[in-house]
Amino acid sequence: MLRALLLLLFFLISPSFSLVCPPEYILVNEQKCLKIVWTPATHWEATQNCTAVSGTLVTIKNAIDNRAIVNLLSGTEIQEIWLGLSCFGNTSSTCFWDNGSGSPILYNNFMGPNITSLYGRCVYMPVANWYGSNQGKWRNIECFNGITPSVLTVLPYICEAPPTTPSQMFPYSCMNNYNGYCYYTQNYRQTYNIAFTSCVMGAVPNLISIHSKMEIDYIRNVYKGTNTTMIYIGAQVDSNGRFYWADGSVWDFDYIDPLDFGEGKCLVMDVQGFGLWSRVDCDQQFEFMCKQKIMVPPTSAPVVSDANVFDEKENAEHPKQLYDASNCNSTLYLAPGSISSFGYPAYTASYCTWQLVALGPYRLGIYFDFWATYGTLTIYDEYGNNIGQFMGTYDRTPFPRYTPFNIATVTFEPMPKTGSGVDKGFHAVILPL
């Protein structure tokens, strides 16, 4: 009865709300949560540090925000900052924002008409007054990613996190408030059905559904430093063998471990590792997390939902020049996705090369879930260093390989038949980690 009364009061009272930010972030332009980090860092260190506080490097989608960030910093000692943008060619369509919202096609503020790839793929912005007309213009530079060159570029930076809705009027304690939702950790082990029921009976609509890599990062940060290793998430298998979210939301993000070949009908998330999901029997017992959208009175400011955070998601689609499912000879292939020998699952002896990239904060995980070939596959990091070569063994147990940063080149050289097996090629799933 008390819970019902609290809920009724929550919906009847309609105070004026504004969006709020996570701890240590400030609200800028009533819609951007920013955290200034004064200590200079390499671009890779900056992206990792922002991810560790449930954000990314700052993104800029319009001239108003560009000017607001310049004004925020122009009176300080900071001269330049990193932006959460990486460029892999000389046009804006080959640049991608770290938060997964696509390319800066509708707005960019590069100093010239084109991005000069000779200058590197990391983007920074001068903010000091003495830059004059170049203040606030974007430039690109070599990242170096922690590789010690003759001159190591380190800059201050700004982390950005999605704003959320204040939860003061929420009927229950909301310790973990992120992007318009409350997340509740349940630190006792239950089967899936009991975990599901516990969320519903606790007036929290459902077990957690997950819709972005940033949400994965947030959940991992919630469990950082705890003894919890695996939690149930709110997914089950339908009659066709496909997973769906029990809360009715769209299955628009998949982070199932490509090398998990279990037959369980429920999923758990590894909260201490990369955050990958694994199939388990629903009768197993795990801790779990509940998730509830913070209901906002009609007069309140709009919540920045996943759809808004990723409002340019369509722009982040893989480049259209790829001409078959193997993505053979792609000049730019943005994770997640897959690569394979040409013509897979059939086999055609064809040389292939792929330039694989992940968004700025992430490494690449290359998960070889099928290998039955005499060919030679080599993985190079972005500086051309050989970080893995596979040859001489026809049949391999599925295996993963991880890149040190967010760019890798993969080559595959078919070989004449040298054994008794029929060459069937290979297949690999590519994930941002």
C-alpha cells in the first residue's frame, strides 16, 4: 500500500526538472555533461580514463556547443584539448565519434576543407585566446597511443557522459542513475526466473536490458572493485532460438561472446572482464541487476535516451564499398562485424586484406570461430608490427586475438592444398573491447 501511494504521489506531483549530470560532471548548454581533466595525457590514455568514469572524450555536434566549450576553457591555462573523434581518411565521413553516434557529416569545424591523413587520426581543438581566428577550429595529429615516439603528444581533455533525470522524486533509492535509468544491484544469487520475479515484485520493471557499448562500460564500472563476476541479464531464447529482451525493448545491440558455443537459454554478463555475454542454463544461480526508467512528469525537460545519445548511429554503418559478406579488401571496416575468407562458407582462393577499426576508447577483439584452411593469416597493429600470424595448421580450435589499440590490418594469403582436408577457409567476429 505504501509503495502504491508513493507511486501515485510521484506521478501527481509535477515539479520543474532539469537534466542532471553524474558526479564530478557539470551541465553545459542544458544538455551536455562535461568533466574537465587538467592533467595532460596521450589520446589513448585520455580515452581510457574517460571510459573508466562512464564517459567518452567530448563530442561536438553543433556550433553552439563548440563555442560553449571554447568559452568554458578560454580563461584557463589550457591551450588545446583532445576531442572524442578519430579520422581514418581525408573526409569527415571517415571520422567517427567515440560515443558511437556516427560521423561529423552534419557539423564539423576542421581548420581546412579536408582532414589531412598525413597529420594523423586523432583530433584536437585549440581553445586558447591567442589562437585568434583558429580558436575552436579542429585539427588532427598523430595519436601515438602510448608508443614512445621522439615527441609524445599529451593534452588536457574533457570527458562527456550522457545527462540523466534527477531521481529525488523517485519512490526508491536510486544509487546508480545513468542516462535516464536507475540500476539496482542485487547481491544475492538466484535462478533466472526468481531473479526476474524479484525485480518485478520489487516494483522495478525488469532484469536489465543493454543497448550500447557505453552501457556495458557503465555496468562494469558499477561492479568495479566488488567480488561479483557474473550477473544475469534480462534475455531469453524464443521459439526460433533467437535471444530477446524480456522488458520488450528492441534487440539492437549484441555482445554475446563469439566463442561461446553453449546451449543455455539465458545470458550472464562478465562484469569483471570485457563485459561479454555467455549462455547458461536458466536454473543456475547468479547475482543480477534490475533496471527502471525514471518516469518524468510531462512538463519536465526531455531525457536523453539511448536513441538520442546515438542520434547519428546510421552514419556509423560500415562503408558501402564492401562487395561481399567476407568484407574482403575493405579499406575501412568499423567494429562490430565479421570477416572471412572470400566466399565463406564456400571457399575461393583469393588474397584478402582488411583495415579494422574500433571507436577511440576501444581495442579490437578478433574471435576466430571457424578455421579450416591452409592459408596464412597475419595481424598487424597500426604501426605495421606483426602481432599474430597463423599458418601451417589446417584445423584450429576457435581462438581469440586482441589488438593493443583500435586499429589493425589483417591479411589472408591462400595456399595450395598441402594435406588431406578440404580447404573451407576461416571466419572471425570483430568486437570493440
